[in-house]
Amino acid sequence: MVTVSEPVDRKYVRPADVVRQTGLSKSAVFHALWSGELKAYRKGKAWLIPVEAVDRWIRGDDAIAEVA
């Protein structure tokens, strides 16, 4: 399983970080952002993605939680 391992003090990552650490394509990450599948915040034009949200998205925990 792939997880985003960041230093404890880093709470947010950018889409490029997710692409680099997961090996997914840039378009796959942005599709997940725009569809709401990957929870994130916008600060101006920048996407800020909580590290915990990336881990849940990779594990598929959000889909399980929404069904339950």
C-alpha cells in the first residue's frame, strides 16, 4: 500500500507531491480533486490537500465511510 509519509509538522501537500509520492498521473489526482473524491482546500489558485485526506483516499476509507 502506498501512503504519503510526511514530517509530523507538515499537514498539507500539493497535487505535485501526491503525484510524486503515489506514482499516479497528474490528471488522476486533479480528477479526484475536482470530483470531490479527494478532499482539499483552495488558497487562491493553489490546492492544499491534508496529508490525512490523501492517506484515506489511497486506502479508500472515504467510500467505505459514506456507505456505512
